[in-house]
Amino acid sequence: MRLDELAAGMDAIIDHVEYRQPNDIVAHRLGELGFVPGEPVRVVAIGPIGGDPMAVKVGFTRFALRRSEASRVLLQPRA
């Protein structure tokens, strides 16, 4: 499952960030911001127009991501 497919209020664990090209700047930046394997993530809110942006929480930090950015984050179900 990808982060852009997770419903508001749902939790998951980050599996990895997908690089869509060798020097994917967006994927690299997500990793720098803390979207790393094993971190819990929660979708806090989803924008009203086309679902953009998404508010997500990683650890104690909240981020606003476009759906295209969130689609790079692959998840594993939270146990």
C-alpha cells in the first residue's frame, strides 16, 4: 500500500521510499525529512479538492504532501 492510498485517521509503518528515477529529488528529500523504514505514519487530514494536499504525521512532526509525493512512500500494515 502507498501513503496516498491510506485513509484519514489510519496508521501504518513506513516500509521504504520509492525512487522513480536514479536521482529522484522528491524521494531523497522525503528520506531527509524522516520518512524512513520502521517509522509510524498517520494520515491526519486530506484536502477537499482532489485530495491535495494530505496532512501526515511522522513521529511527532506533521507534513503537508501532494498525493504525487505521498505515492512514493510504501507502507506495511501496522500490527
